[in-house]
Amino acid sequence: MIDQRENFQLVDVRELCEYELNNIGGELIPLGELKDNIDRIAKDKPVVVICQGGVRSAKAIQTLERAAAFEQLYNLRGGILAYGKEVDDSVTLY
């Protein structure tokens, strides 16, 4: 999606210290702050949620599905770890 320059929102639900270590340009909204920031999540385009390994992003998607009528939510399976191994080896793994 990034390479194809598709119109989507990338939401990173990790903590600030993790995001500062490495990120792929997503909007930082830590999982613990997600409920208070639902208005920052797009409803009119696909939303890809990322974390370190995929667990927090799955929880974030459950939270968003319960809280509002989101229709295009996607979990970046394996998180930043999988992205660093499979897509971009310049990403620092931790």
C-alpha cells in the first residue's frame, strides 16, 4: 500500500519510545490513548493498524470496531517486526 501510494491511514499503537526507535510513518496513537482519540481515525478510507508484533494492533481493531462503525480496518500481521524482516531490513528490530 505504501509503495503503491494508496490512500490509507497507518496508525501505530505502540508507545512513544518504541515509535522513536523505529517507525514507518504511521500516526502515533498509543493503545492506551486510542479510546480518547477515535476522532483521529479515518472512516472514509482503509486504516492499517501496526504495533510491535500484532497483538496490540489486534486489540486496537477490536476497540475501534466496538466503539464506532469502522468498516476498513486491517491489522499489519506480525507488526513492525515482520515488516522489518520481510519488507524493509533497515528497520531496527527490538
